[in-house]
Amino acid sequence: MSIADAPANLIMQYDPRQTGSPPKPIEPTGFFTGIQIRPIIMGAVVDMIATFVLVAFYYRFYVAQGSGATEGIEEEMAKYWISGDGLIVSLLLGSLGTLIGGFYAAYKAGTLEMKHGALVGVCSIILGLLMQPSGSENQAPEWFLALSLAAAIPAGALGGFFAELFSGVSVKKSSPTRISSDR
């Protein structure tokens, strides 16, 4: 069989780009490569708003439902949020707010979703430390502060993970089904 008789797909093609030199080494990308600041800042704002709204709704519809007195409500709220139940609920609602903020930031960024969500968790830690009362005003135990700081980054990253899943589902739904003509 000669070259002229061989099918066109079996003939080796000449690639003039190959020079015989080894390929360039792979350069690592930096940690902040591809990070968008605006979605992270907006995610931190959404985190704070979501946390405050969740805490207010929880307290209004679950805790304060039985109490009708408007006098001394601030003292009653302070006592509840320092109790064991209040601290655990506060930790869970704060983590849920960070998850929502991480989801928002990651969805708006559209790339590197988990990294954007985790950076919202970092912003949540920074804002939480800035809003923390100092000295004798701080009545929360040390374990609560440590646990809430440790939960922020994973909660934001989980929000980014959900955004990545959500964007993958919405892309699959919107893309047309490809029909093969081979059959």
C-alpha cells in the first residue's frame, strides 16, 4: 500500500510549530490570581445583612413569641443570647448567614467559586472581630468566639461550593441537547 492509496486520516500531518525543544515548565498561579474584589465585598455585606435578619426573625418568631412585655426586652434578649441555647443558635445562624454571603459572592464571581466563598468567610472573621465588644463588655465565652471564627471560612467555602453546583445545574438546563447525526 502506497501513501497515495492510504486514507487521508492515516497520513501523518507535519506540525511546523514543533521545534524539538522541551515545553516550558508549568508556572504556578498565585493565590489571588482570578479573585474579584467586588463580589467578595458584596458577599460580606450580604453575610452581615442575612445574619442580622436571621437572628431578628428567629428571636421575634421563636423566642419572643410568648413574651408580650415591651419593657425590659433588651435585658431579656441579652440574657437569652448569652445562654447556652442562644450561643448555639447564634453560631448556627451566623454560619448560615456566612454561607448565604459566600454563595452570593461565588455566584456573582462566576469562577473560583469556593475560593470566593472562603474569602467571604475571612471578611466575616475580620468584621466579627471589629464588631466584638472589648474588655468587660464581652460576655461571650472564649470557646464561642473560637468556634465562630473557626466556622466562618468553611461556611463561606460551602456557600461557594453550592454556588458552583447551582451554576452547573443552570448551565446544564439552559444548554440545548445535542443530537448526534451518526445514528
